[in-house]
Amino acid sequence: MTMPLVHAQHGRCQAERCDRTPCFRIEVHDPPGTLIDGKTANACADHLGATVRDLSRWAATATLIEGYIQVCVIDGRPGSADSLPEGTLLPASWPFANIPLI
Ligand SMILES: [Zn+2]
């Protein structure tokens, strides 16, 4: 299981019309350890399920080898990354779920 990188400044949940700070990083990997370009999202707790569902729907239409969705917790503690330059990438805190797609 690979540790994804996320922007130190987390921005906002990527769900439509949501401006909460994201707590989760959702990625589609195929094959294991290989991130599929453009198939990542940061989401708040309220939109985690919908984001996983959307990526699962996409995966059902794709040709995958050993695809899975990896969900990681983002360390969103206030002040933890405030002093870092804009655009700095940090490891997400920890992966806690792998959801097979095949
Ligand atoms: Zn949200």
C-alpha cells in the first residue's frame, strides 16, 4: 500500500457546492501502487461515500487489471502545515481502506 501525497494546504472538499476542509483522500489505483491519472479526490466526511460511489461507477466502465479504491485520512489539524510554502506536498496521514473494484 502506497502513501499518497496531498497538498499541505488542503483546500476544499471537491464535492459540488461544498467548502468544508477535506478529511479524506480517495484514489483509484490500477495495478496496485499505480495511481490512475485524474482519478483522485479530496472529500469531507459528508461526501466520502458519494465520492467513493462516483469513482466506483467510473471504474465499472473502465478496463482495470487489479483496480481498487484507496481511502486515506488527511491530517487536517489546524496549524500543522500553515508555515509550509504554497503547493508543498505531504504524505496523507494513513490509508485506512482499500476497496476492490474487480
Ligand atoms: Zn464535502
